[in-house]
Amino acid sequence: MSVWFRFILAVLATWRVTHLLAREDGPADLIARFRALLGRSLAGKLMDCFHCLSLWIAIPAALFVSRQWSDGLMVWVALSGAACLLERLGRDPIVMEPISQLEQQGDDHVLRSETSRVAKQSHFNHDAGKHTACL
């Protein structure tokens, strides 16, 4: 089996397992129950962040692709990055409106968010588009 074929398989497997654990309920809601059991613990917070979780899921996948330590580090990060790119492809596109259109609509159509201590941290809430630390 070629290294490229192994890499593509590892990318798809990394995305699939990460997506299952971070975004799906799983068969018979097993994953959802597991996530609820973990709660707000360190592992529970990790399960809430696709990007963070993909780093951990990519470790065994990197061993599948590369047997050398020096290559394995780059493969590990590349697998996580590729899984994150695949995750972005499946999301709704972000629509940007010119400021002139927003000004014409008036203030009633503008959502304003207040700055909080949590929003200033570096964690990414992927559903809201804000980054905060997972760990």
C-alpha cells in the first residue's frame, strides 16, 4: 500500500472518528451519553472542540501512515489539519455584507455582542465563530 493511499485513509478516518465524537450522538445515543458523563471536565471540554479533538485522534492515524518518529510528527499535524479542512468544507459558507448595506438597514438588524472575560480568552466556539482555549 502506498504512503499516499495510507495518508488519504488516515485523513478520512481521523475526520470520521473526530466528527463522531465531537458532533454526533452515536448509535443509541452512546456518544451523547458519554459526553454528558464527562460533563465540564477536561475530557468533556476536549469533546466539544473538533479542532482540539482531531489532534488526539490523529496520533494513532499518524502511526498507521509513518513508522519514523521524525516523519510521524509532521504526518500527525497534517492529518489533524486535513481533518479540520474537511470539517470546514461541510459547513455553511460565511456570508459577508458590505458595510453600506448594514448602514441602510439601520440598527434594528445589527446584532451586537458584549465583550466578556470568556470571549477574551483564546478558545474557539465553532458554532458561534469565536475561539477559546479547550484545555
